[in-house]
Amino acid sequence: MAEEATVTDINLEIRAEEDAVPFMDLLLQADPSPAMVMDYLADGTLFSATWDGVVVGVFVLMHLGDVKWELKNISVAPEWQGKGVGKALLRAAIEEARKEGAKLLDVGTGNSSIDQLAFYQKMGFRMRRIAKNYYTLNYPEPIFENGIQCRDMVVLTFDLDETDDY
């Protein structure tokens, strides 16, 4: 069934998790540094998405200030990619941030993460700034995607007051 299902015809259950260990493979799929993942898990909230008892994705939200939150990690199980799960997770993250009183939701991704840059922009995020050399300074091993070295973090922001059109 997983090969044929899409989020348009299933109902994902999204809930906050206390223990990250069962989800570490998924988290590391989106961020290759166990140390970085553990660091933001200490201050963030991990959410899992399940369908019929199967974990299909995760995301981590972290409070940054009075009205700003950050999506630190979002990952979809490989067999569920391309089925709308990522969009459902991002929508859930946006709604969760809104429930917490956030006005802005940031997400950072690599300069080499072409698909992710397109995904966030299609969902209403706007480029805000570039953190130069973020990945070369904070990750022990070079990261390459799409034949490009991941050096800089592109920070995108979703204005939670501006739109519900995502």
C-alpha cells in the first residue's frame, strides 16, 4: 500500500516525541552530523508523522525568540518521498509554530540543496539571508550535493501573519 498511497488519501498522525533514538536514521538523512542533531534536539521539539503505525517522516521545531521559531530538521522516509509527505510535514510545522504564537518561521538549507530550496519557496518561504561558510565551519566533513560543495546556509523565512496559502 505504501507505494500507492499519497497524503491526499491518507491521514497522517503527527505528535511530539520524547525520545529521538528511534528517529535518528531519519534525522541524519536530513543532517549528516549526529552532534549537530543532538545539539538542536536538546532545545527543540521532535515531531513524528505516522500512517497506519508506520513512521513516514519527522521534523524538529525550535523556539528562537519572542515571535520567531526555526524548523531545524525535516525528513521523509525514502519509500514515502514524492507522495506529499514533505508538504504535509511542513504544513504541520507551520501550524504548530502558529499555535505557539510564532509570527516568523525560519528554515536553513545548504546552497547545494537545490530541491530543498525549490520546495521551501513553493511552500511560501522567502530567502532572507546567507550564512557564509556555515557548513564548512560547523561540519567536520565536506558535504556535496548535486555536484556542488555545500558551504553556505541559505536562510528562508515564512511570515505566519502574511499568508495561509501554502
